[in-house]
Amino acid sequence: MVSDPVEKYKKLLEKDNKVDDKYVIIDKKWLEHWKRYAGIEKSDEEKPTEPGPIDFTKLADPTTANSSNEVQVRANAVEGNDYSFIPYELYQELVVTYKKEGQEIIRKVIPLGDYSTTIEVFLVPLRLRESRASYANSKQIYRSRRTKVEDLKKDICNEYRIPMSANYRLYASMDEKGFDWEPISEQANLTLDDVDLTKNAFITYESRNISTHSSSSSNKPYYDVGSKSYYTPGLCGLSNLGNTCFMNSALQCLSNVPPLTAYFLGQYEDHINRDNPLGMKGDVAKAYGELIHEMWSGKSSSCAPRSLKQSVARYAPQFSGFAQQ
């Protein structure tokens, strides 16, 4: 039992985090001021002044104020310089004493790869649409990468008063104008991270019988390609999955190295070592091979390197999320 409040605060600040623990993103200067005032850190002042209210307005992206019940941190905020983290239990005590300005920024600890964790600072920005055709009517939301796809379905149904129906499913459009739509997997317990929705993807909830090709792009050629080719093999663009322009450029360069591409269009899978404990079980090689097959199939003018990005992030967590790749 810790009776000394200073020791209690120190233990809370130093505790190890685990997945799903809640933390509050707090102004760094305010936190340092409070630590000196509370006696957690030494101060040059004889008697430090009491800190004012906890100010969240400096950290929040002002454009997200009315977008949803989740506040996005401003893009140029830097950890350790602009903000720090405190456990939610500590925040509950501090806010009673010092009050607050603005909406608190609460985040959870999420897995980072297979062996580590991180506090999720930046949420996934998504745009809800009532239907594919309602271009003027979209709502910006921000959600954790751990949000279940099923909860996203509830969000869009509540927003547009759409009844939950077995004949409907979620669709996503990854392009900026929201023309080409793909169904989102309906596997149980999938999260946004699992389906790897891109930054600012459009989401809608419509009949499962609709064509995934937008009627708004009817002036473009659309074919049931089957096994035929309608595009030049290898002449295939890569969709930006959110700050993946550098990654895409590198992939295009690799795709145009003839010996390497010929190898991955051949029997490369026979050479994958799935038993090396230091390797990646062939996941990255397989994802790259599948991408090369798609780029050189002649069936599309563009494709999304989503599976490859997801495979890389699984083994190199620094490449997860929407930071520059």
C-alpha cells in the first residue's frame, strides 16, 4: 500500500504497459511543470507555482474538433517535445484537481509486430459515405487500427440511419475520387489493421449485389477480364496506401529488373525457406511474388501493394501505420 502521493505518482508514471491499457496524451510542458510542483522532480524555484488546467487544445488537430468522438493529434506534434503519455488512472486524479481545456486525447496500447507494443498516437482517418453516389455527403472519422470492422459497420449505420441487413456489406474505395469499390472481408473479428484500409479511404454500406465498379466511371472501359489481358503487362501503377510513394517507387524499380521479375514470375516458391527461425517464413517473398504476378498479368492498369505492406509491417513494425514508407 503506497501512502505517499509522490511515490504513488512515480509508480504510475514508471509502470510497464500492456495491450489495451489506456493512456492520455498530455502537453509536455504542463506535465514537467506539474512534476516540479508535486515534488516528483527537483525545481530551481523555491516554491513552484500551481499548474493551470490541462490544455489539450494545443495538441489536437483543429480540423477534427467536430468530425467524430475521436480527437486526432496534430500531424506536426512530436513525442518528447510537444507531448508525453500518462496512465489513464493518473489522469483521472489530475483532472479532478486541475480541470482541463479541450477534449482529452485518450489512446490505447496496441501490439507492434509480434513481440512489442506501442501507444497508438495517430488514428486511421476514414471517410463515410451514405452510398457510392453521394459525393457531397461524406463524414470524416478517426478510428484506432484495432477497431473491429463490425464496429465500423455500426458507425456507418448509426450515422446514416441504415438498418443492419444480411443483404448489405461494407465496401471501400481507395482512390481519391471514390470511383472503384471493393468489398471488405466479412471474416469474424477482423480489425482495420487486418484489412489494411488506406488513409482517407471511402467506406459505404450497400447491397451485396452491387457491381464494385462505380457507375460514375461508366465512361471508362470496364471488362470482365477472366484470363484475358487488356493492358500492357508490367505497365501497372501502384495505389498510394498512405505515405507509400517511396515504397511504390522502389517496387516499380524492382519490377523492371528483368532477371528478378522473371524469377518471381517463375518457380520462386520452390526456393523459399520457411523453416529459418531468423527469417520471415517466406511471407514477404510470397507477398512480393503475388504483387509481381498481378502487375505483369495485363489485367489491370493499377493495383494496391496492400498485402506486401502488411507482410513487411508484421516483421518490421516501424513500417506499420501511415508514416512515410
